[in-house]
Amino acid sequence: MLPKVILLNKFVESGVIAVLRRIPEEQVEQVAKSLIEGGITALEVTVDSPGAFTVINKLSAKWREQAIIGAGTVIDSESARLAVQSGAEFIISPSLHQGVIQTTLRYGKIAVPGVMTPTEMITAIEWGADLVKIFPANGLGLQYIKDIKAPFPYIPVIPTGGVSLGNIASFVREGVATVRIEEHLIDRYAIESVDYTKITHKAKQYVTVVQEARQGGIPKYELLNRQIELYRSR
């Protein structure tokens, strides 16, 4: 099992978490391959997808060296446990559940609950969450991220919902750890037409914009890199 600090670094490395929700099982491996070829290092399989745990197991076994695979839309401890047993390295929830966080941490994986209010944010961290998912980001907006980072600059946040190529740089410059993208990244028409190069191209666009936006400050992943250097020098 990889040390937690290395998992965290891989999780935020590209700055993009690609969400695989209800992708046809016969195509999901190729979609994952296309995203990884585009530079994305974190893939989330939502547990409401057909055969989700089987998909997590297959992707984890095949792409373990290139990316980390996790589970999303997890709202109960049993689903978290099954996801981890299937190979998930991170668990993301749409809402805040102490049992899910505890189960995830028990197995040494990354816990990311969904939160909206300052109280939920600090509660999540007190319960041991590694990062928090701000949901829905499209409703709360960029200004909310700015406002929330003022009292809680030490809490790594992941905006979700409404993040696109047009605004992702603004979110990154506000110091978010990474972003979670679904419909704006994985083109359903590309899947239907089996045009996987389009998915790779879009992934490269997102990763490039994130990396360029990160040049303006010291993002969380650089701090994680320093921790990894200390770990490897032991």
C-alpha cells in the first residue's frame, strides 16, 4: 500500500479529478485511457454507475502506475468499504458523513466529503477528512471560495459543479487543491461516436490551464512534494 502522502500528491498532481459517471462498461476502460493520456492523474468512478466496483477494480489494476482510481457519490460506510476493497484509493461524497470518513481513514485512503457551509467544513476536518469538496460550486460561485479561504486557508478545497475551461484558472488561482469535473470534460457525443481522441484533447486542455494557473503561487501539491522528499530521504 502506498504511503498516504504519496497518494495525496498523485491525487492533486494534475489539478483535475475526472468523474466517470454511468459510462457504458464496455467503453469505460478506453475513456479512462484517453483521460490518462491527456495528463489526468485522478479518476473517480461514481458508485451509482453500472458495475461500479468491478470497474474500479479493473481500472486500479490496469492504471495503478499512471493514476489513482477512487469512488464517488459514496454516502454510506458499506459502499466506502466495498470501494476500498475493489481498489479505490480515495472516497468522495456529495455530503458529509462521519461513518464514511472513518471507514476511509481506517483503510489509509483519502477521505473527501462534500460540504457547503463553514460549519460543515470545520466539522469535516475535525472528523479527519483530508480535503473537502465544495458543492455546488456553480451555485456558490468563485466569490464564495475566496470568502471561505479567508478564515480557513489551511483547509484544502475541491470545487465541484460548474467548473469549465472558461473559469478553472480563476478557481486555481484562489488556491484550491484540485478541481472535480464531469460533464465539461467527458464529452458524451465523443463516447457515442467512439471519438476518444476528443476526450484526450479536452483533458490536455484542462491540465495545461491548471498548470499555467498554478505558476502564480505555491499550491498544495508543492507542499506535498516536499513531504514526499522528506519521506524518501529517511
